[in-house]
Amino acid sequence: MNNRIESLVSVDVVTLGELDKKGLLSLADQMVRNSHEYGLDVLAMLAEATKLELVATRIKEQAKSVALNEVLTYGRGGVSKLGVSMTTKEVGVSYDYSGDRVWKELNRTVLAATAKRKEQEEILRSLPYEGRIMMDEETGEEYRAYPPARTASDGVVLTIK
């Protein structure tokens, strides 16, 4: 197997292992900058980065469970490989508070308030631009309610087929 990842920009795999976090980020910045400066296909580079991200995510998911026992053999301090520290810790910790009466009542209140807020948000989103006269259920006062300010920005959605 060859020791290079060949793409729009070739990078020695050995070099990646030698770089620290700052160096890796700098390399990524340089690759994008060079791609733009030299008129290379930025979309192809983005597609390849998306595929590499998928591969890296899968490797991490699969290798973590296999590596757990090996990392445990190094003790509390863990081990470092290629500049990456590997230690163990508890993950996915959860608590069950449902046995406590006070917590149950507080939780009911929170759930009811959350549902009521969601209803109000739906009402507000449906209002016309000029607003509408509404009534405060608690005080009976009338007020003019307006739709919420909506903000959004365009982004690129990446989907691997």
C-alpha cells in the first residue's frame, strides 16, 4: 500500500502523524488557500474532505471499542501515539431522578411549560407581519404580538451517495 493520500493536494501520511493540532489546522488552511489561489476545484476538495470525515468517523467508532482494553493496560495516564493522547474515562453517565417526588413535580412543571412555550411559538410564527392583538391569559391584558424575527444563512449541505 502506498504511503500517500492522493487528491487535489497530495499529503504524505507520515507527515500527518508528525503534525500537532496547530500544524494540522495550518495544513488544512493552506490546502484551501492553495486550492483557491491556483484555481483548483474547491468543490471536489470539499467532497473528498467529506468522504475522509466519514471514513475517519467510522474508524474511530469501530476502533475505540477494540482499543479500550489496550489503553487500559497503560494505566491511568494512558498512552500517546502520533501526538494523540489516549486515556480512559467514564462516558455516557446518566442519573435516574424519577424516584424523587419533588423532582417528579418539577419535571411535570417543566414539561407543561415547554409544551405551552412550543404552542406560543407556533402561534407567533403564524402571525402576519403587522402583528395581531392578543390577550395575556394570566392578566387579561391585551397586547399586540408580532411574528418572531427570522434569521438564516445559506450553507452547503454535503451528502455522500
